[in-house]
Amino acid sequence: MGAPPIATVRTRTLFVPLDGGRAETVAQRLIDAIALGLLLDGERLPTETDLAGQLGVSIGTLRDGLAALRTLGLVETRRGRGGGSFVRAPREQHRARLELPLRHRSLHELRDIGDHRGAIAGAASRLAAERALDGELATLREHVERLRAAATLTDRRRADARIHIEIAAAAQSPRLVREEMELWSAVGDLVWLPVGEGNAAAVIAEHEPLIDAIASREPQRARELAERHVAAETERLLELRLALGEP
């Protein structure tokens, strides 16, 4: 039995031919996809034959890449009827380990990254309000619910990244999708660090008016809400960085 149909955003970004045919490249593509929530916990990957064909690599190269993910605990392979390779969500990391890369970023760098993220998120949200298809709007709401149900920092980061990547996909812009993926790969682990259990619900709720604006076809409001959301994230990060002191 084959894998279920692949979501549009993943068709455009994940299961496309790789530039290089090495096992390390295969592994990194899948590691990034898991980290960004493009592959969900427990999800079955396409068959080895299908996945190798989609990535443009040999079966042997694909198997070596999957072996690397099994070693990292990110993929589990089951044999027999109903078997295959299944995604396992990353383990929750200790907070002190997650704070380490934040300590080594300056306030100027964090603000600059925040400005970049705001520009990309704002443009993607404006275009999504103009171009999103009905199915894409339904997908956005599903991932907001997934974020609401997430109980750990890692799960929240993965769900949040997926929302913003899906917004860029709804903008029908492959370049914006790539920008969001690169930005979330670079700083995604930091975004939820300043958010405690006491204010998690409020931060999650920031996504709802943004999705509503996109669904209501209000491009300017969608852009403003996205920029405001990223600005709030950036300010929380700056406050935490100040509290951590010198590296």
C-alpha cells in the first residue's frame, strides 16, 4: 500500500530532486522537514522506490540516508504488512541547551533577523490573502489547531513553523516558501524559548486573527498582523537575551 497523497507545500519543497545525490544530502533534507513540521510524528514516508525516485537518488543512497535518521531516532522502520519508514518527532531538548545559541547572538543580530522575518511573513500573508485557495485556508486552520494542541516547546516550534511555511505556500510563491524555511531552520528553536506556559495560549491566539484576515481576503490587514506578530516574537527574544547576560 502506497503513502497517502502529499500536501501541496511538501510537493513543492520536500519531495523534489536533490542537487546532490549523497546520503548526507538525503538525510539533511528529511531532518529539515521533520524539524519544520513538514513531516509529522508517526507519518509514514513514501515507499523507498517512490521516495528515491522523487529525490532523484539511487535506492542505496536513500537507504543510507534513512539509516542516518534511524541512528538519530527520527525514523523508525517496521517490517511486514503495514510496515515502512515512519517519522518520529525530535526529542525535547533541555532548555539550557536551547538557550546556548541565543547567548551567542547579539541584540543587533536578533533584531536584524526579526526585521527580515517580519518582511517575509508580511509579504507572504498579504499575497496569501489575495491568492489562497479554499483548501489551503482549511489547511492553515488545521495547523493552528495542531499548534494549540502542542504540549512541548519542540512541538510548538514545529507547528508554528509549519503555519508560516503554509502561509507562504498559499501566497503561491516558491521563493517565499524557501525564505520561510531557511529562516525557521536558522532561528526556529529560539522563537518559543521566551514563552512560558502562562502565556502560551495568548501567543498561539496571535495566529487566529492573521488566518481570519487571510480567509477574509484582507491583504493589508493580513500583512500588518503578520508583521506585528513577528515583532512581538522579536521583542520577547530580545528581552530573554538581555536577561541571559553575556555568553
